[in-house]
Amino acid sequence: MTDELAGQSALVTGGGSGIGLACAEALLADGASVVLAGRNVDRLSEAAAGLRSVHPDGSVEVIGCDVTDEQQIEAACALAGESGTFSIVVANAGFGSASPFHLQSLEEWNSVVGTNLTGAFLTMKCAVPHLVANGGGSIVAISSIAAIETHRFMTPYTVSKAGLEMLVKQVADELGPSGVRANAVRPGLVPTDATEGMMGIPAIVDDYLAQMPLGRAGTTDD
């Protein structure tokens, strides 16, 4: 562990697994207190126990949170505010679905866009007053290469990630004078619970790898 982020606290949505959990571990290793937020409290608790076993001196809290519920995300931000100087947000909660565009149900559309885009909006909206009051901070949204490249049969996901990146630009533009930075990261193919189905289809994996200079899938450590 380092003390680079000592005294600061971070909120990580979708922090129970995959990229979110890896982000939480990296923040914890640099001395930040971490709040893991997500819908599955059992998964969050298991993830927190794993983090504490690696970083016994670190501070890890968990809170059940549906990012589409403003009151729940406000509670998550409040907990992060109690855990240290709340200055870091990782807006990671999200998921995708797969079906032809014209067969997408409105329910499926609303669910994906609601979590990936509206959920990120609420996360940033509720976190910003804390960050500004603390002198500024950093918001990092986990986007996707699907924000700029079509992914056949994944329309709600691609549209939500494209919207997420404009949301990040808006937040960076409006909140920069208050010391709040906002950025997005576009992972490619990374083996996680969310991509398990894709990783199980060799033709899809081979197509990704053929377009990746490293010739391998990403990792959560990346």
C-alpha cells in the first residue's frame, strides 16, 4: 500500500466484481477509503472481505444501491462522505443485453439505458456537491469501445455508452472551474462476469483479438 490517497474516500458503483472491484482494489492500495455500491449486497460483502484480506489496514464499506434510485445513490454518497474526504467517484455500474434492434422490448431498452446512463447521471449529480465542498475531485466513468463502434444486436448498450461520454464531457466542462475532473475510460474485451457469454464464443473472441494490437483480451488489472 501507498499513502498517495490517504484521507480520501472513493465511491465505486458496481464494485462487487470485475472492473469495478479491480478499481476499488487499486484505490485501496493507494490509501483511499472505499465504498462499494451495488444491488447485490452478498456479492459486495464477499468482495469487501477479499479486499480486507489483502489490505487489512484499509477501510472498505458496502452499501446496497440501485443507481437508478436517487435516494439510494444519495445514501451511498453520504456514506462515502463519512468515510473520509470524498473526492473520487468510479461510475462503473452497467450491463448490456443482446437481441436484434427491432425485437428490443421497451422494458429492455429502459433497463439498460436507465442503469448505464441515467444511473451514471444520478451518481455524478449526487456526488458533485460533496466533491465541490471538499475542494474538488475526480469522476471516472467506465465507458466502452461500444460508445464509438457499433456492436450488432447491442443497441441499448451502445447508445447508453455514447450518451455516457457526452455526459462526462458536459460534467467536465461545467464542473472544471470547481476543481472537479470528469473522464471516461473505454475498455475493450475484458473477461468479467458481464462478458462471460461473449468470451464463450470463439468466433467473437477471435474477431476482437484480430483488431487488437496486443493480441490478447484486457484484464481487470489493466
